[in-house]
Amino acid sequence: MRHWPPGQQLHQGKYLIEEILGGGGFGVTYRAQNRKEGKVVAIKTLNANVQGKPNFREFQTKFVNEALSLARCSHPHVVQVYEVFPEMVGNIELWCMVMELIDGIDLASHLEDNGLLSEAKALPIVQQVGSALSFVHQQGFTHLDVKPQNIMLRQRGLEAVLIDFGIARQVTAPGKLRTNSNSGTECYAPIELLERRAELGAYTDVYSLTATLYVMLTGELPFPSQFRKQNIPLTPPKQFKSEISDRVNAAIMKGMELEPQNRPQSVQEWLDLLVPKPVVLPSPKVSPQSAQKSFETPPKPAHPDTARVISVLGINYINLENLLAAKKWQEADEETRRVMLKVASREQEGWLEPESIEKFPCEDLRTIDQLWLKYSDGRFGFSVQKRIYSSLGGTRKYPEKAWENFCERVGWIKNNQCLYYTDLTFSEKAPEAHLPAAWCRSKAGEVRGSGWMWWFFSRVETCKV
């Protein structure tokens, strides 16, 4: 069998092949229709070349293990595997892997079409892929072929998804040597991938992810590691593009250290060099009965020129930033509510409560606030709302009158009536601190807080937002 033609039915008619999407040295991927569910999927299987090899069964076993490995890696930035099934092709039982079909293009094509990326656009993509790799490593696997061709960008929001685990394998015990049969793409491959016997680990993917960022920012391929071993130094990325910050330049040079032991030993360790994590202050132990102290009223903050997009949970804020940049205020407000519920694991409940607010990560709270500040010219955001609430006498004890005055000031109450969410003003002409609002929307659709509202502003203060 060379390839399945369009119209070929698989898995007892459940899937209908539409076209070939592409292939590599071992596999071929098809676009197919799931006829039972009415959705489009990708189906990957071993190609005709591998089917004719004498050790086909060995390749098939590795392929099935890949599918099972991916099925264990349920992460927003890892391609999703739906199922695996065998299909008879003549006298060969050929296993197929059904995957999510990503609506978008790969990072390599995006760079080719759009040119270099700025740090502001490149770092969120790298952070998303980094969070995926960290998760994969926690499951006991390495990717071993991270490169722009294996990073898809969803059409909506340029959300990154790591694909093609065709050479992924289980990580053996630390320090154990094993024969390596894959060289990867040489400019992205660390020295241990290009040697016959090597110790492979998370630091292997660190090198490849760093090399990917190198290309994203400079447009230049780094010298292959086997050449660097012959005393050809790696050119610092800042020499190609002076706008690259010293911090990012240093993180790239560290992540691409030739010897594995000199690199960060985990992806998160490298990400912390790239974008240092803010200090997380402990939440104060305050009860509604004993808390009497008024909030400090900070001066009006200047809106940031750049927003640091950081999430300790790997939450994707690209769509929120794109909506805010496009001044789509209502869509951005709804997206704010969605990501906040996701951070707090309250998507089913649909609302926040004091315990989830107290545990809300400061990094994520700051990220959401800074994005709103940046794109509203400092008019909207949690920090703006907290500043106004404090200026009106708002305290941790939740004085009802202060809250009512706050709601009137920001335009959530008019003529002594709480507005419904749909009646808010979703434009830059709205009163200061009018948005975001969906995070405190009641079940009835009103935008009005209850007795737990002081918990949220307490968290805003604790996190120094």
C-alpha cells in the first residue's frame, strides 16, 4: 500500500480519509472525517517504506507505544490523542493513531511568512511549549525533536501545541546509558543526540527549545553541536539582533551549553532564567470577624508598556492579549472570566469563592491585571478597581456602603439599580475601573459583589498587584 486514497474508509467505516497532510521518514498523516461525531481529525500511521522493512514489527511496537504515551499526556499545549485502532492492509495489521487536527500552521511556516518575532511575541510561545515539555517530563517521557516544524500555532490566538512525538521514548533511570538511534534536526539537536551513546534527559529538550527561541528571535540557525565540539563557538543571539535583552541573551547561551551538565537540568529551571518568577508572598490569615484594617490606597499606577505574561499553571493568555489589543472589550472580559475559573479549577461551578480566591496564584493575577492595564492605557484592571475601592473606605471587613459607592463610581449601579452584565459599557468611554466585570457576575446576571468581595481585593493587595 502506498497511501490511502481520498474516500478510503477505516475502522469499520467510522473514519473517512479526505487527504494526505504530510509525512516523514517513518510516518504519514491524513486528514479524515469522523463520520459518527461529524468532526475532522488527523490519523497517523507508519508509511509504506517502513511497512516494507524486515523489522516492521519493531517499528509498529514503538509506534503504538508512542500513541499510548501521548494519550497519557493530556495538556493544553500537547496534541491530543483520541484513540488507536488496527486496520488490516492486505495481510498486515497496521495500527493507526487518531489525533486532534490543529487549525493553524507550524511555527516554521509562520516565521517564513511573517519574519522574526519580537521577545514580546516569542516568549509566550516558548513558555507554552515549555509548560508542555515540563508536563511530558513529569510523565516520564522526553520529546527529543523539539523544533519549529513540530510546534503548531492555532489560528485563534497563536496558541502553541507540541506535536510529532514520533521519536519520544521513556526516560530510563537517571544516568543510565542507552544506544541512541536518532540524530534529530542537527541545528536543534544537542551533542548527546548526535553521539552513538548518550545520556538523555529533560536537559536534552532544554537545548532544543532554546535553539528554537534562538531561531525565532534571530532568523539564524545556530551552529550544529558537533561543529561546536570542534571549538567553533556559538554566536550570541544579541550579535544578530541588538534589541534582544541581556536577560534573554544570557538564558539562550545557558540553555545551549554544549555539555549537558552545564545546562539547566529542567525546562522550568531554564524558563526561570528567561522570565524570572516574581516572589510569591504568603496569604495573610484573616477572618471576616477579626479583620478591621483598611486597605492602603496606593497611588494611581502608570500602565505598563509591556505586560509580563506568566502563569504557574501553564494557562494560555495569548487569546486574552489578542482580544485586548483589538479593543474587543466584551470578548476580553468573558475571556478573563474563563481563564480565572480555569486557574481556580472552578469551571463547573462557574463562580469564585473565598478559598479559591485566597489560593489564586499571584503570578496569574498580575498577568491578567497587567494585560488590562497595558491595553486600556491604565483605565481598566484589578489594581485600578482595588485602588478606587480603598479610596472610598473599603476594608477587609467589607463595609456595604463602601461597596455600593464603588459600584456607583465604576458604573455598575445606576439610579440605585444594579446593572445586568449585558447593560455594561464595553468601550474605552466606560468609567474608570468599569472593566473587567465578568469575574464578579452573579448567577442572575447582575454585576454586584456579595460578602466575599473583600477577599478578592485582599488577594490583590497581598499579591502587590
